Amino acid sequence: MKVSIIIPVFKSELIIDQLLKELLESLTSLSTPVSYEIFLVNDNGLDTCWLKIKQLVKKHPQIKGLALDKNYGQHNAVMAGFNFCSGDYIITMDDDLQHPPQYIGPIIEKLLQGFDVCYTNYVNRKHAFWKHLVSWINNIISSHLLNKPYKLYLSSFRGLKRNIMMQIIKNKSNDIYIDSIILKLSPKITSIPINHQTRFQGQSTYSFSKLISLWLNMAKDSAARPFRFFSFFFLFFLLFFLFIKKIKDIEQFKIIEKTF
């Protein structure tokens, strides 16, 4: 059994060493022995992350680096990793150590039990109040637009089987939203509770514009008419934002360098 870990990396030069230390410790201590590979996808944060990734690759042959030519965003960076990984089970997670690596084992256990996808749900969020509020709003919007259960939290810390991933990468859209595709592909989805950790270093790089872009991609993939949930003027604004985004980003991702 082989496990692929995919981590978008963006402006995390102060975190990446500790992230890899904890990740490698967790993977080597799994109750079920596995072979593994770790994809670090540098989403063009214009810091020293790519240099650090290349240094880590020399020390650890299981680590593979991908460098994107510009900042595409989390979902596109994950798609880049999907297109190169070879694992039977794929884990996606953030680079800020708020996703504890020790939960990789329980996620894999759920997949081994027959589920196609396993999400994670925070039980003690370490975010500021405004992020709690945004997360609550985001969950309401995604539940309506994607017809998902309200209690299913679409965390970026998730595990999925290879057959699901292979279906996902057939989508070549530049404004990709992975979770909407997952919800369409399989009803065999579960989640596990996890403790949310404080960000190890630095500040979150998630912005309002990225959140708007995320909602746009949800609306695009929704089976319901967006007019049910947005006023005419807000919808006009979102469509204008999408038009600008499509002009800016033609490709889903473009790799300018890789370490393998």
C-alpha cells in the first residue's frame, strides 16, 4: 500500500522544516506499514520555500517538489500534485501545521473500511472570531450550492482513494473546485474529528478575494441556480470577478521546475 501526501506551499519558509519533521515522524509510526511519497507544491510565494524544498529533497528521497510559475491557489496546486502522485491513497493537507499529521493514520483507516473519501472536522478551532464567522458562512453557502450535508465540513485536510482522484484530474478547468467534484463522484464520504492546532509561524495568507473566488467556483459547479442564493447585484459582481479571473488564469497550473 502506498500513500501520497500533497501539500500546497505558499509563503511558509518559517514552517516547512517543522512541518516535514512532524510529518515524517507520523508516517514512520503508522500502525500499518506503508510506502509513501510527499509532494510539496510551491505556489509561487516569492520567498525561499522552493530553495528549502530542493534542500529537503536531497535529504529525503520520499519528498518530491513541484514549482508553479505563479500563484494559482490551493485547489490548483493540489491538482498539480494529483497529476504526478502514484499512491493508492492520497492525503491533502495545508502547510501551516494546523492540520496535525498524526491524523493521517485514522484517515487511512476510514478509507480501508470502504469509504472513498474522508474529511476532517475541527473540534476546537484556533482561528480568530472573524475566521469562525467566515467558515460558518462558507459552510452554509457550500451546503446550499453543492447540496451537501450541513454537518459535513469540506476541510482541505482530507483523504481519498486513487480511483476518485483519477476521475478528478479529468477536469482541466482553471477555476477548479475539488470538493464539488468529489461530492458528485461518490456518496461514500465520511469524516473524523481532529484537534485544530495554532499556526506554527506567520499569518494566514487566505484573502477575501480568494474566498470570493472559492464561492464563484462553487456556484459554477452548482446544480441549483445561483439566483436562489444571491441578489442580482451581488451575482453581477461575482460574474465580473470570474471574468477577470479567467482572463488572468488561462491554465489550471503550469510547472516551471520539478525535483524528479
